[in-house]
Amino acid sequence: MTAAPAIAVDVLVEAGDWPEGEAALVALVETAVAAAAARADAEILDGSEVSVVLTDDAGIRVLNARHRGIDKPTNVLSFPQDDPDADAYGPLLGDIVIARETVDREAVDGGLPFRHHLTHMVVHGFLHLVGYDHMEDDEAEEMERLETAILAALDIPDPYADAPLVG
């Protein structure tokens, strides 16, 4: 395996009652992005950048309605800067937006630690930025296998062991 590209991560806590301090959230996001970049089967330019916005259900609902035509909150949205079929990704990878209440509700419903589910959402969002998708069954299986491997490398159990929460 080649060395993971260096990726600059900008984290903005926009809204929501996020647990822990901002420094801990930034560390969690940076760790998740680095782990995903190391295992993704995508050429990512060294020095690329990604932004992660941590918001609330109200904020993500507006984005979900505007960009996907779905007028309800969701757990994570990704806004890639490159074509999903690009030969290489970067230097601006895109934006990931995550909703606090939805992630918390899903974690509680799934019996998962909040940090584990948040890490999963960062990984999931990042993979969308570098061309992965789950619209077709084979794509979903590939993406879930990769997410499971990335999370296992971070000592996080398989989030799909019982039922998928993403999508």
C-alpha cells in the first residue's frame, strides 16, 4: 500500500450541541479522513483539502432540500469538487456536512457509541468525495466493505453488522 496523501482538513462547528470540545472533534475528523484516504482506491493529490461542517438537523435539512429535493434532515451530505470518475482527486476534494441530532439518534437506535457513528459518517462522506457511491447494489457492497475495513483499522466494529444506517 502506498503512503496516504497529506490532506488538509478544515472543520467548522456551525450549529448543534456537539459533545466534547472542538479540538477533540477536529482530531476525530482528521483521523477519519486520514484513514479513509489511506485505503480508498483513488488517486488523491498530496496536499488536497477537505472541509467538514458540523451542523444541526435544521441546517442539513435546508441543504438536503436544496441539493437533493428531499425536505428532511439526513445524517451526512457530500459535495465533491471533482467528477466522480476523475483520474485524480484534488486539490479541493469538497465538503462534508454532518447533522448532530440525526447522527446521535442513529447511534442511540443502533446501540453505537456516538464517536463511532460520527467517525463512520466522516469516512462515508469522504468516500463520496473520491468517487464512491451506493446507488447500485454492487456499489453499495463495495463501499460498505471499504467502510468496514477503514473503521476496523480505527478499532471501530462493523457498523453494518446488524443493519445499514447510511443512505
